[in-house]
Amino acid sequence: MLSRRQLLASTVAAGAAAALPKFALAQTTAAAQLNAFFDAYMARQLRRSPTNATSLGIDKGDLAWTKFHLGDFSLESVADAKVDTAQALAQLRSIPRAQLSGMDVVNYDTVEFSLATQDEANRAFDYGGGGAGAPYVISQLTGSYQDVPDFLDTQHTIETKADADAYLSRLEDFGRGLDDELEIAQHDVALGVVPPDFIIDKALVQMKAFADAAPETSPLVQSVVRRTKEKNIEGDYAGQARAIYLEKVLPALRRQVGFMEYLRPRAVHDAGIWRLPEGDAYYAASLKQYTTTTRSPEEIHQTGLDLLSSLGAQADKLMRKAGYTRGTVGERFAQMYADPRQHYPNTDAGKEQLIEDLNAKIKAIMPRLAPYFTTLPTDPLVIRRVPKAIEAGAPGGYYNQASLDGSRPATYWINLIDTADQPKFALPTLTYHEGIPGHHLQLSLQNQSGDLPLIRKSLWFSGYGEGWALYAEQLAVEMGMYDHDPVGHIGMLHDAMFRATRLVVDTGMHAKRWSREQALKFYMDNIGDNEGGATREIERYVVWPGQACSYMLGKLEWLRLREKAEAALGPKFDIRKFHEAGLMSGPVPLTVLERVIDNYIASAKA
């Protein structure tokens, strides 16, 4: 597919040369250069990170080899990637942007922002495996011990014997990757980059549970055994997987456990990254990477405080109507959390019923999409529990998009470690965020956008994507999903306040030097969540500095641009076309999103 598009671009340029005037030829040449650059760069990225081909669903045909590899996690590979990013940025900037038009400009600006932001962070920081946004290579949320088992089970498809053999090959890669990752962590520790003590504690709980499991019960072994049996694929995959696990994976994992145990007495309790080398600059780079803005921590902090005040006033009115009248808004949220009527039983049967009810909510919203969207999602959506092995550190919910070829459905994962963390009043808005009209709709439309180059479909900008999903929560209110569910509407405002609280506690810990406990108290006081769920959230922000700020800042930008379009177009404004313009352009930095909407406004005026 990549080579076919590159061939098409060069063929069009060559075939049209004699007939086009000089200016038009220059435009075509610049566009051809751009697409050739995209294809060449994407090919290098797939060689470096072959798991991306699997995630995209293109690990077939000429790219079938990628299915046998996880990639190179070594320090040498990190250094090579930094050089490649710098060279790619220089090459992209050599293409005459002024000779591009339409979506080519959007594509150029989007990739240029991504490369420039990465290169800037690469040059400034020498820890975290490159770039910014995740300073600790191994934590309760980062590290291949977290990612690879789930990836192999849910994204590496097994339909043939070759697929099963590829699984075993990747299992061997996993053992090497754990040791390469350990080398990076040791390098970082020598620079003074050590996770806080409570992060190491949480990671060790998960790592030891993984390492202490009998090989036969390991998800890594069970996955290939179960799926080869389902497909009637012959071979001793149980024996082979068990041998690789015992000889390659388990010793490497235990080496990581030993290293984290060695670090534990040397760790401090400070939550923020201000204490790391160039910590303030690292936080600024992380905020830029995740939010795709240059807003300061102080400005973000104040935005969160202001929003908590205004959203809290809205929640107060709805709570009084629903009979919750005593205490602060945060205390009343805590009362709702404690209300047994708001809880599913914390049993397997209760959790199955919860997932069944979430599916019903997705089904109920589908008929309401047409007045708001021109293009509707076609990818199927599956709702599943977060795997038990990682639920202790995982977020409350997250989403994996479908493969481009449709062979793997999209998945909305919900953390059911304790159903008390997922009260009924908060579940509708979580589902609209992760499912429809949130992540699933946005990423399905991205998959369906045939004009986007593959590199654009592989990029993710948290300000855009998480901002859309949070905007989608409010859109569900406009679509009437809470007309007969006032308690659910309170839940929607709770989650909006949750994202506002994130602005305060993230900047509080990383810029204002708040402690973990100070952040946890502020969080619980304002939105009433129980301590278990609140702790997982706060500790998430510790290891992904800046990421939690992308949600609300992105939503505010979507709302601002919608208001801008409405003011500019008046009666010509069509919300379906606004959404179409913003979504079918694919993920972009928020600065580029404004250009996309400006183009929509100009087109609608014309």
C-alpha cells in the first residue's frame, strides 16, 4: 500500500508535466515530494516499531515480516531514533510549503509539529527513552511488562500457523526487550531519574504478580494455546511458549523486579518531576507535547480553579433537584459514590451486567447521531474488562481503535477492579467519552478517511483526541441523552469537574511542588471519588506529566472553534459540516485544528 501510493504520486507528477503550466507543476512537485517523504518516513518507522503495523492492521503482504518482531528497545536504538527524527525534520522543511494547498498544508503542518516537538525534547533531555511526557521507563503504567502481554493477546491476531509462529517469535523478542529496557532504566538512574517510592511499590505489586504466576497460567502462554486450539492449528504451542517464557521472559522480568527492589530504598516520596534533571523544562515540554499548546502551568492551574467554580455551581443546581442538598458539592458527590443504589455488585455477575448495560447505552445513542454527523462510524465496538493483571494501575477506562482492514474491532476497556469505582451515575458519560460520540466515532472516521496518508492515521495528538472525547461528553447532553436521566447529567458534570481538577493537581504536583497527598486531598475534596480510584488517577499523573491536562484544554478549544464558526457563519453554520471538517481532517495539533476550521468557514462562506 505504501509503495503503491508513492508510485501513484510520482506517476501523476511525471505524466502531467508536459501539460501543466509552470506554477501548477511546482505545486504538483511539492505535493509529490511531501507524499514521497511521508511514505519513506513511515517505512522507516515500521522497521523501527513493527508493532505499529499490527496496531494499524497492515502486518500482511509486504509487511508480513513485521508480525514476527516487537522492535528494538535498546539505548542504541533510542539514539538512532533521535538522529532519524532530526534528519526527517530537516528533509520535511526542505519541501516548499508555500507551494502546497488544501489538505497537503494540513498534513505538512501536522507532521512538522510532531517532528519538531519530538526533536526539541530529544535535544533537551537524555532520559525516559527519548522525548518528553514519560520520564520513568518502568512504572505502574509504563514498561513492556505492562504493554506487551496485552498487545500480544488483543492485537496480535492468530488465524494461521504463521501467525502462531510469529507470536512465539515476538515472545522471544519480549525477553530481549525487557533487558534492553532495563539498560535504559539503569542509564536514567545514573542521571538521577528515579520514580517516587509509591510508584515503585505499585509497579512491584504488578510485576511480582506477573513473575510469580505459574507458566501454565501466564496470559502469555495461555493466549497462544487458547487461540491455536480455537483455530485448529497443529503444533506444540503450549510447550514452545512455556519454554520461551521460562528461558527468556521470566529471567528478564525477574531482573527488572530485582532492579526495582534495589531502587526502592533510594527513592524519595516527592511526586513532581521538578526534582528531575531540567525538571521544569521537562514539564513544559511534556505539556506542549500532550496539549499541543504553549500555555504555562500557572495559566493552566488557574483555568482549572475557575472551571471548578463554574461547573460546581451547575452541579449544585442539579443535585438540589435530585435531593442531594447537604454539604459541599464534593461531599455530595461522595454521598452519591457511597449510595448502594449506585453500585453494581462487585462480583463477576455484577460486572457482566455492567458491561451489558454499557452496550445498551451505545445502542441507544446511535439513532441520535444523524442531526450532528454527516459520516457515521462503521467499525464495530467491543466493550471489555481491563485485564486483571494490570487493573491495579490502569485508568478507569480507555480505548483501542480498530485495525485499518477491519480484522480487529475497536475495544472500549473499563477497569472493574472494584465496581465501587464505577458508580452508575458516572457510567453514561464515560461510555460517551470512550465510545460514541467520543473516541470510537472520532477514530472510526479517521480510519474511514481515505484521503489521509498512513502517517497521519498513525499519529495521535492528545489535545485533539482527548479534547474531542470530552467535548463529546457535552455533546451527549445536547443530543438529549440526559433528558430523562438527571442523575446521569450530574455524572456528566462530575466528569467535567474531574478534568478541571486534573488541571489543578497535575500542575500542582509538577510545577507547584504539591505532594501526592496534597493532590489526593484536593482531588477527593472537590469531586468526592473514593480513595482507591482517586489514588490510581493521581499516580497516573505522576508518571505521565502533562497528559491529564490535554482533555480539558482540548475540549475548550473545540468549543471555542465551534463558537468562532457559529459567529462567522450565522445561519450558514451547520454543526454536521463543522464536525465533518474537524474529524475527517484526522488528528492534528490544536493550532492546526484552527486552520482546518478556518478553511471550513471560508468554504461555507463561499
